[in-house]
Amino acid sequence: MTTGSKKQAAERIFDLLRTERELTRQDIAARLALSMPTTLQNVTGLLEAGILEESGAARSNGGRKARKLRLRADAGWVLGIDAAGCSRSRSRIPPGGTGHCTKPWLVL
């Protein structure tokens, strides 16, 4: 897997959790058609970067309960610089929203 596709997978996970609020790792892998190793690697990176947090256990029909993931509510600041227009802006991106941006950028 190339670095570009790793970043793309992390961005897809971020976008999915922005709209779905809470999902398990298994749900993320299934909805994005990602392998579990790819999903686990990217989720771990997003957790370590402080972008995601575990939010409790999902329902279980036996066995170990899957952990739900969500975006951290306090991890929503985006700084954008418009080099052509020489302007700067900063906005708060609430979970599930886009704030003043049409598409928040994710840099890992």
C-alpha cells in the first residue's frame, strides 16, 4: 500500500465518522470496503493523533464486545491559508458538521 492510499483511507474513515457519529472498527471496514489490517492501522493512527476516541462498547451477541469509535469533540480546529488571496481563517468543526469549510482537511 502506498503512502497516498494510506492517507486516503484515513480521510475516508474521518469522513465516514463525521457523518455516522459512532461506528465499530468492523463497521468501518465493511462500509468502506477496507481490509481489517488497513482499517486497524488507520484507526490506530487517528487515535494516536487525538482525532478519534473510543466511546464505549457496542452490543454483543456473545464474545468480546466491539468498541465504538467517534471523532473527538475537542479535536475540531482547522487552519486554512489561502496563499493566492493572502488571507487566513480558523473555524471550529463540530462533530458531524463542516463549520465554515466545505471539506475539512486531514493531515497525518
